[in-house]
Amino acid sequence: MTEEVKTLFGGQDVEFSVEICEEEIENARRVLISAAEADDNFISEFRMSTQAECEDKNAYKTLGDAHLKKEEYDDAISYSTKCLAIAQESGDKVAEMNAYMMLGNAHLMKEEYDDAISYSTKCLAIAQESGDKVVEMKALILLGNAHLDEEEYDAAHSHFTEDMTIARRLEDNHNVTYFGIRINGIYEMVGLSEGYSELLSLKAFLKKLPDGVQKRFFYSFFDYVCYKEKDKYEEAISCLETCMALGKNIINKVEYRGLLWDFKHDISELYVLLGEYDKGIQYQQEALDVARKEGSKSKQAMSHLRLGEVYYKLKQFENTEKSLKESLTCYELIFIGLKQNDRFKIAFIDKYKEAFKTLLKVLIETNKKEEALVLSDHYRAEDLKDLLVSSYEMKKEQTADEDLQYADVQSLVSSCNYTLLFYSMCLEELNTFVVEAGNKLGFSVQHLEYCDSCLDKLVDKTYDDMKVHQVEKCEDRSLDVMRYSKANKNPKEDELTQLLFQEIQKRLSEQCCVCRGNPSENCDESSLTNGLKILYQKLITNIKCLIKQDEMVIIPEGPLCRLPFAALRDPDTGQYLSETKRIRMAPSISSLKLLQEYPVEQQSKNEALIIGAAVVGPVMLDGVETKFEFLDGAIEEADGIAIMLGARPLLSAYATKPVVIKRLQEGASVVHIAAYGSLEKATIVLAPSPEIRASKIPDEEDYMLTMADVQQTQVRAQLVVLSCCHSGRGDIKAEGIVGMCRAFLASGARAVVGSLWKIDDKATLMFMKTFYKYLRDGRSASTSLHLTMNDMRRTPQYSEPKYWAPFFLMGDDVTIQFKD
């Protein structure tokens, strides 16, 4: 067996000679038997000598290794344990390290992962202490594989990344390739697309293998991939069946069982593509049996999901619901195993949204709408929910979020007196749930082809209609080029967007009433507000009669996360939504419930923290030395608000990253930040410390406030206001919008005000001063925002939506008790 194939399978022998193993075992036994046959006195003296200890040790090591190769794991553990005892007694660290390695391997093969991890960790410690990089790499492989089998992707990723570093240092190209494959596989498992460019071509790798069963196995697999790519499904099935037949002869039992699931799962998929659903179900059930024996939750989840999808095609809704719920149960267990890795958890939710979206559709079709709402919320902001529990130091059982019932949802809206609007996109349908206290659940469903991209284009077009990119007298507090900037648009894309927009208008005009405003109003503003009116018709008109309360709490999804709901305009009355309703955003119902359960008294009541116009100076940005322009408008804004609140602001060179983090950790009732922000990086620009500045040109980590920085500070502010361009934007995931607003909520802030785009400096200053005036008068944040928007609309130069609509409130409706 070539070293290359051993490397591909993580250093485990794929093929071995039974005769050699038997010979090794017999030779080792002879050494032990000869010692046992000697008289007691001789044995006593013999064991006192270093040579005798060495012989016993080596014999036990040989026996352990040979039994391991024969997959006789209990015997391997028995002899390795004896070898370990002698090594520890004699102080032989190398033998002790090797014994730990064998024990780790044996327990891994037995799927006793805790023991495998324990012994591998001890082996790793000795290897690191002695500087043995080869053994250190092997121990990390064991740890990585153990954690991977346990579906603890965070830990597995960490170990294989360390392995990659060692392999590079040793110039071990084969293992660099292997670790790259393993790391890339982890990214795929959690739904991340990142990979490693160092991965070698597998076809080139195969050419190095000698002719034989292994080569036929791998080539059959590659033929399968090619046939599948060409939609030749019957030929692809034949190749996989060949792989199954050959694999059992060249791969050890544990590895083959893992591949067997892949083969059966893929054959099932191919039969489904051929329309042979019975065979598809048969092979997927066989794959599920393999996954259960293997103990792999991710494979069980996928098999249940695929079975559910086939049952859905056959209109067997009861079986569909059962299979999809089983799938989600497995995914939940994996999600819990990701622990505090925020990035992995967000990506993983994206990966398994297919299962809950399909189940959501089934529940709606079978008229289980209340259950559908609870299910949809359960998978909205799920990671944020865990972060809030951790931030508020709540016990998991105290939150009862996993047992959320529709009655809990009604209780929530009843106690807070608002109407809850919950938007959920499901395949090609936009679902709207309306929860009003004491009323039956309101529901509206609209078919919309390419729902996600269609809404995305419509929101983009709305931004263009409002001319948000044509703001004068505005210092650009953004590090990014806005995605809807005309300067960078492809003319062909503009043409396609316009055609799509016209088609949407045409379809909606057939469903919705025409505008009955006066002719001059319609004529003058139609080009400005078409998008806003169409989105009002799409999102509000159908459920308008169900909205009775003065305040609306909106939980959006997908492209709707960046929609200025405040600017939606009723085509019948000409009124903006924010004229008639107070509007608040929320990540999920569960997060609202957690905020309500956490006592307001626990939030910080310290002096407000006002940060403005950090003096950045020359710094490194994306590897290039960059100088930021000074933000005069931000200084004026921060200074004016600080005077209103009686606070001492951190301005210019004093607003350094270390000082800001320290002040955030100390706590503040209100945090206001007027600074540069980055949509792409989801960061806020602060000043580097004088010490850093004196020693070098500051790197990004020296002056950028990141989401991770914020989440680690435990802010606990009652209100955070982010007066930075695009501070309310971020990556849109199944988890929700992942950006600075979410980071501050996760850190313990009760409410956050963010902005969707950049606006005129003087308009911002007027908006913020008006907003804080109402807050100081004892109005709640939601009411203050509502009144401020109304005041701005009545101001002639700022009446257009682009000046007041970007601001939104997310989280709780706080009322600040300011100190005189």
C-alpha cells in the first residue's frame, strides 16, 4: 500500500498482511513466555534491569500494534495498557507517548470518543514537550478525527488547522493536502464555502497509484462524478455499486462504513432524479440504517431530510412531517455541539434551513399555521438566542425557549400591547403571520417566483427611487462603496432590473387597488415612491385590516431586513406607514421574550458614553496604507448630544479602541457612536492607541472595533445608537442580519438604533437632537423615533424619506431615566 493512500485516509493503514501480524504477535508472545517460564528470583532480578523492561515494553507495544491492525481492539487496548504501565514506571516518555497513541487509536476505532480524546491529548502533551513534530501531528489527527466523528466541528477544525501548520513547517506536501481536504470538508459540513488553494488535483494524485483494486475503486468514483455531471444517472448508479463492491476489500471497517452511507445516499438521490421514488426510498432507508450504526447525527439528519422530500413529492404529508422533524432533531444536537463558535453556528443554520423550510410548507399546507409560526421563529436568530442567554447569565431552563408555544406568543403581545408582524419566505412563497392579542392568528400567503431575488431587486430599486445615493453635504462615514451606487452598475443589469420591476408592477396592478390620491400628487411623486407603494401593497395591504394596535413589531427575513418599513407608502391614502404606526424591529419572537424576562434593573445606569469622530491617522486597511478624512459633522453631532445628556464625550484622538472597550465594559446607560463604519467588514473605526501609533503604522486590529470585540464586552446598555453609515446592515443569513446591531444586542444591549444608508450631516444632527430631546422628556425609544420622523417630515428641506427613513429601532422599547 502506497504512502499516498495512507495519507489520504489520515495515516491509517488501508491494507495489511494478516501473516505479518500473526508473526509479530507470535514473536512478542515468545519474549513474554520466556520471561514467565523463568523462576521467581530470576524474574525479579530480570525486571529490575533496564534491558528487561525494554524487552517487555517492546513486546507489549508490538502485540498492541498487531492487534490494532487486526481490528482486535480490546486486545490492543489490553497490551497497550501494559506497555504504558511499564513506560510510566521506568520514566520512558517516548514509550509512554507511543502507548497513548495506540490507546487513542484503539478507542477511536471502538468509537469510544471520550477515551480516544483523553489518550490523544496526553500523547500530544508529551510530543509538544519533547518537540517531536511528527508525533504531535499524528496526535492532532487523532483528536481531529475523534471530534469530527462526535460532530464537534469547532474542535476538529482547530486540530486540523494546527496539523496544517506543522505539515507546512515539515514541508510534508501529502499531509498538507490531507489536512486541506479535512478542513474543507468541515467547512462544507457547516455550510461555509471556504477552501484551501493548496489542495492537489485528485486525478493527478490517482495517476501515482499502482494498478490494482485501489486504483479501480478511485477511478470508479471519479467516473460516477463525471456521469452525474452529464445527467447520465443510470451509469452513475453502476459506478457507485462498483465502489461499494470494491471498497469492502481495501478499506478498514470503520472507514468503509462511513463511505457506505455516501454510496447509498447518492444512489438514492440518483433514483429520485430518475423518478424511481420507491428505489430512492429503499436506498435512503438503508443509508439511514448505516448512519445510525455509525452514530453520525449529520448523516441521519440528511437521510431523514431526503426521505421527507421524497414523501412530499408523493403527497404523503404525514410521513413527510415525521421525517423532517427527525431531521431537525438531529440538526439541533449538532448545533448544540458547536457551542460558542458564533461563525460556525450561523453558517450551520444556513445549511439546515432547507429542512425547516420544507417542514414549514407542509405545516401551512395542512393548516397547522400556529405550529408553523412557532417553528419558523425557532430557527430565526437561534444563535442570537443562545448569546442572549449567555449574556444575561440566564439558565437554559429559565428561558423555556425550546418549549415556546403559540400561547406564549399571544401572552407576549398582550402584555406589551403591540401587533406582531412575522415575515417568512418559503420556497416561492412569502408568508405573513399577524399576531394580535385576543385575536385568531392572521395569515397571508403570496406566490412570488424567485421570491428572495425578486424582493432583493425590488428593495434595490426602492433605494434608487428614494435617491439615497444622491445625498449632498454628507461626509461619507462608510468604508464601502454602496452596492446600489450607479457609478458601478452594469447597464445590462439595470435593464434587467427595470424589466423585472415593470413585470412586478404589472402583476400587482392586477391584484391591488390603484392609487386614489389627487392627480398632482400621483404625477409628481410616482417616480419617487413607486417602489415604496408596491412594497406596501405586497407587505401590508393584505393584512392591514388585522393591525389594530398603535405599535407594530416587525420580524423580517431575507432582503426585507434592509427595507425601510417606515417609508412604505399607502397608495390609497398617500400616508407613510410610520405616520400612522410606531415601528420597531426584532430578530425573533424568542429574543423579544428573553428581553421581557430580563429585568430592566439589571441594565447599566452609568453615565452615557458618547463617541465621536475618532482621529485615525495613517493606518493599514486591506494591506494598504490609508488615511481617513476627519469627520467634522460627527464631532458636532457627538458634542451636541453629550451636552444634552450631560456626559463627557470621547472625541478625536481620545476615542481609542482600548479606551472605548474599557468604557463599554464599565457600562453605560446609553452608548452613541458617530464614526466611520464598514458594511463589508461589519466594523466601526476608532483611533489607535498612542503606544501603537508610536511603534508602527497601526493594523486593522489596532483600531477596528469588531463584532467579536463588542460581544466580548458585555455592554448591558439600555440603548445603543449607531450613527455610522450602514450600521443597521450586514450579511443576511437564515439566522437573520449579522452585523453591528446584532453584536450589541448579543452583548447585552436592550435596544439598538441603526441606519440603513448615509444621510446629510445636518439632517442627521437634527434627527439625533430631536430624538434625544424626546428621550429626555421621558418618551420611550419607539415613541421618540416615531415623533422624530414626523418632525422631520414637517421640515421642508428634510421631508423626503431619504433623510429620515434609514433609522430604525431593534429590540425592546426602552425608556431611559436620565440623571439631572
